[in-house]
Amino acid sequence: MKIKNSLRSLMGRDRNNRLVRRKGRVYIINKKNPRYKARQG
């Protein structure tokens, strides 16, 4: 999982990326290609 300050650039890398907020953190999840997972902060 990558940890980045800004997730906007990572969102565009794959069509299946979803932006999710959990417990005050922002995550990118991708069920079809999990290597795109990322967390902000």
C-alpha cells in the first residue's frame, strides 16, 4: 500500500479505483487490481 499526500494523481491510474473514507483516513481501493491500493496521510 502506498502512502501519499495527494491521492488525486493515483486515482487516474486505473478505471476501477474507488475513493473511500474510513475512520478519518482516505483510501483508494481497487478490487480488480489490488496493487493500486493507497492511503493518504
